[in-house]
Amino acid sequence: MKKVKVRFAPSPTGPLHLGGVRTALYNYLFAKRYQGDFILRIEDTDQERFVPGAEGYILKALQWCGIEPDEGPSYGGNYGPYRQSERKEIYKSHIEQLLKTGHAYHAFDTPEVLETLREAAHLQGQVFTYNARIREQLDNALNLHSEEVAERLARGLPHVIRFKTPISQPLKLHDEIRGQISVDTRTLDDKILVKSDGMPTYHLANVIDDHLMRISHVIRGEEWLPAMPIHLLLYRAFGWETPQFAHLPLILKPEGKGKLSKRDGDRLDFPVLPLRWKDPHSGAISQGYRDAGYFSEAFINMIALLGWNPGGEQELFSLESLIKKFSLEKVNKSGAHFSKEKAQWFNQQYLQQKPLEELTSLFSQELKKHKIYAENHYVQRVVEAIRDRAHFIHEIWDQSIYFFIPPDSYEEKAVKKAWRPDTASYLDQLKDLLQATENFTANHLRENIQVFVKARQLSFGRLMQPLRLALVGALYGADVFFIMEMLGRQESTQRLTRLCKVLSTSKH
Ligand code: GLU
């Protein structure tokens, strides 16, 4: 097998979406699986759609995902420059070659004339296509004397350069995922290769670069499948060997048909970007997976399985194991539905797998955000008690606030459920018991309180609910006795006093 070399070739027209990350990931996995190279190429020939900050975003996003290129802008390599805007001279010499060999021609049709033709075709229920059938009636070098063309070019008359599509030729395309595809060149148009501003179009630059950068496999989104015939024809026109192609299925909306979009993310409250992005024009901010609390390993694992499956039950794969297992044969032909719940599930799995020390350190950082500075041992015990319930580090905080801050209010519904007219008196007696419990541990507290409840012929719940309400402010949380042990005698007692004070003076 030829040395594997693949590329991820985004246009810097905005941030990288889930689909883009997946394309980059599959390229990376494929490259590493076969000890090949993974290139990043920035396709920035469309100056009108250029968005400042997009390239930097792409680099940072790949870094966060742990799928860094072997070659690319700011990575270097022997096949640069890796930004198409810096390769104009290369494209120029190559287009000369196509003009000389008769595979491309200058076209002088003005936008107005083309628009009129489009409208006229539309009126007849047809679509105007600049193709082999019609090109001989239009204003291009195929119908002009070479002196006339030279004279127009010397005058600087606006023009584009088009590909001269073979008139009628069957084309057999092979896609690694979709198999054999047949196309007749009759159905194709004469694609513009060089625009009137002198810049190459995507098709021209993409093919030249893939060849010069020695790309062995072109792995990209399904939306580029219609470009495959013109790419193949360009390789032939240059006399180059074609790389292998693989077009990846779409990532679909969580339900129903259609491609996953930013709007789905807004509607169902999940990010579609890896990192946070601030739109330089509107200033609008879109949240990213990193900021939503996802671990990059979980994110990558989730993305990897959106369209690829090695078979079997296993769902958790580290980047290393993905590299070992990845193959294009196991990429699905049909699109994969995104699921927010599944994404959260992956994060939960990775959270549960992390060693306690690591989680404690991550949670301490979360605590700092809330201006809480607690002893490491204490934090560790909280994490240990709460981790099972959390998908995210910030959920540990949501579930454990009461270990750090006394409740400042009591949940209405919980009060209704837990508070009776005689509750205050029991809690008062309970305070005495807390004072009297010598060894203030969960076990001792449990034993003593059980005796206390029995002696008064109370139901356990009757006492536990208000106790929990006092400590937590609601009826959720860790084991009540554990909470008391953690808070200590003084803090626990104070919380009981406070609840009695607040509820005895309110209308309850
Ligand atoms: N620049 C194209 C894009 O933005 C690349 C397509 C390809 O990989 O050939 O998706």
C-alpha cells in the first residue's frame, strides 16, 4: 500500500461544527491506523466568505480534541504552504498547463448575459447549464480566434477560465463507502476553475493540492460527492493518478430527516461546536462542548460512533483504541442521528472512570469558580459521595452545594411535604441529641437517631425529611447522616436552628 496521507481541508468561513470535527477525526484515525500522515490545509480562496478568527478556532479545536495535524499552517511540513491563499503561483502554472492542453478555456460571457440566459431557460421550465452542448454558442475562446483571445486578455477584459468537459463519456467512480457510481459527462457543466478575480475555485485548488501534497485518500463529507466527477476529470486532464475517495454520511437531526444544524442545537439546548465561538460580525456567542463541561475524550468517543461502528457491544473507546479499530469499511452508508442524551451518557461514563484524585482536582477548580476554598480531603469525600449521580463536573457542584454553603431558602414543595406543626419541637429535641452525640460520625448519629425515633414512636421519615430540609434546603442529596458528619456538630445544629426560626415565623 502506498504511504497513507490524508488531509482535512476546511474553509475558514466560520467555526468548526460537529460534522467537520468528525471528518477531521476519521481522517486522523485512518492516517494513524496505517502509520500515515494527517494534514491540515486551509482552503481560503473564497475571499468573500473569509471569517476572521476561523482558522485559529479550527487549530484550537483540533488541539482540544487531541487530533493534531502532522503538517499544516503553524505545524510546518515539506508540502506547504498549507494555506491556499499562499499558493496562487502554483495554481497559475497549473492552469496554464490545462489551457495549453485544451482542457480549459477562457470565457468572456458577462454576468448580465449569463443572467439573461438563466432567466430565459427558467421561463421555459429549464435550467441553464454552461455545458458541452451550449458552449459553442457562447462568448469564449472555443469560438474565437486565438488573436482575438490574446487581444482581449491583453486589454484586461474580465473573464473566467472554465473546464472543458468531454462531450459524452461514461465515468466510473469508485467510492470506498458507497461503492461504484456511474456518471455520464453529458450531465456535467463546464465548471469555473479560475474566477474573474484571478483566484482558483475550490475544484481546481483542491485537486492540485491533493496531488502535490501526495494525498492518498480523500475522506470528506457527503456534500462533496457531486464534486467527484469534475475532480476525477481534472486528475485525468493533468495526467495524474487519482487518490481514493470516501464520502462520509451526514450527521442527522436528533429526530426526523435532515442534516443536524445549529438551529437544532439552539432548540434542544446542546452545542454543535467543540469550543465557544463569538461571531465576529454579529457578536453572537455559541457555546461549545468544552465549555458545556464535556471531556474531550468523551466528545471524541461520541463523535467517532456517529457514522462508524466496529460491530459488537463495546461503546467506550479511547483515541488509541479507535486508531487500532478504525476502518472505512465500517463507516455506515446512511446518516447517523445525533443524540444529546447519548452525548451526556458518554461524558458520564468518562467521569465515572476517572480516578478520584483527578476528579477531586477538577472539582476543586469548579469550586474556585464559586469562590469556595475547601480542604482537599473534604472535597474528595464530597466527590466520592456525589460522583455517581453526575454527568459533568458542574453537576457535582449542583448536587453538593449544601456541603459548602448553608441553604439560603427552603424549597416550597419540600416544606409542604416535610413540615408539620409539631416538627419544630422534634427538631429542638434533636439538637440536644446532636450535642450529646460524643462521636459525631454518620454511624453513631444513625444509631442515636434511630433510638430517638423509636422512643417517641415517630416514623423515621417524619424526622428525616425536616432534617434533610434543614441541611440541604430541599429533599435531595447524599445520606443525611453522612451530611451531618461532614458538616460537623456546630454547622448541623445551626442549620436546624435556622430552619425552625424561618418556618416558625412564616405562615407554615
Ligand atoms: N474546503 C472544503 C470544505 O470546506 C473541503 C472539501 C474537501 O475536503 O474536499 O469542506
